[in-house]
Amino acid sequence: MAWSSARATFWVADRGPAPTQPATHRALAWIAVFKLFKAAALLTLAAATLHLLEPGALDRQVKRLRELPLAAGWQPMMHAIDWLTQLSQRKIAVAAALACAYALLYAIEGVGLWLRKRWAEYLTTVATATLIPFEIWELTRSVSLLKVAALAINVAIVIYLYRVIRSDRKAG
């Protein structure tokens, strides 16, 4: 066991000097992973939404939801069930298309940031900043911890990317 841990230590030591890039650029990788995670989540949501277009799938899903213990008297679940029963095929298809479009945007942002492309920093800054007013509007309708967290994360991303863009412009 001692030999394998020593070997691993030598391998790490033989990799050469630590990267000299500033920490600010390393944080771009975390934002890229966050954007790619959002893209994957939206693609999963789009696939589930498209599944509802199959004949009888929406009715089966509503039936499953009504059988859940939460459905009996829990107002948010009752609202969700009522909302689902009123969905048309067209609205379901539009929701799936929008989820795919946003997934594509997040994937482009994520890959671009991962590859440290300047255009991705600008795209992510603009795309994220344009959604902040909608998040604030949504918070005026109802406050939840998830909505506040999403707003805080997106504001932090915009501020951070703005500073990265400005500092790189001054340095270059």
C-alpha cells in the first residue's frame, strides 16, 4: 500500500510546476460546469415534456399525481394537477422547444467558458444579465429560497464575468 501512495505522489510531483493562471480564470471552469449542468437538466426536462405528447401520457401522469399521498389536500400539488390538466399539445411542444433552446444556449456558454473563449465570457454575461429582471419579477410574485438563490448566483456570475472581462482588457 505504501508503494502505491508513494508512486502517486511521484506522479503528481513529476507533472511539473503548478499552473500560473490567476485564480479568476480557474473560477470560469466552475461557471462552465454550472452552465453544462443546467443544460443537462433542461434536456432532461425537455425529454420528459416530449414524453407527455404521447397519446394518453398526460392523463397517466395526472392519475399518478392524484394517487400520491401529497395530492390529498396539499394546495400546491392540487394547483399543479389542475395546471397539467389544462395543458394543450401545442403548449407542451412549445415548452419542450424552449427547454431545448435554453439548453443549447447553456451548453454553448459552458463549452465556451471551459475552453476559455473570450466570446463565451461576453455571451454568458449578456445572456445571464438579461434574465435577471425576469427573476426579480418572479420574486415579486412569490418568494422562495430557490428563487432567491438563483437570483444571487446569476448576479454573482454577471459581476464576476464583468470583472474578468475588465481586468483582462486592462492587462491585454
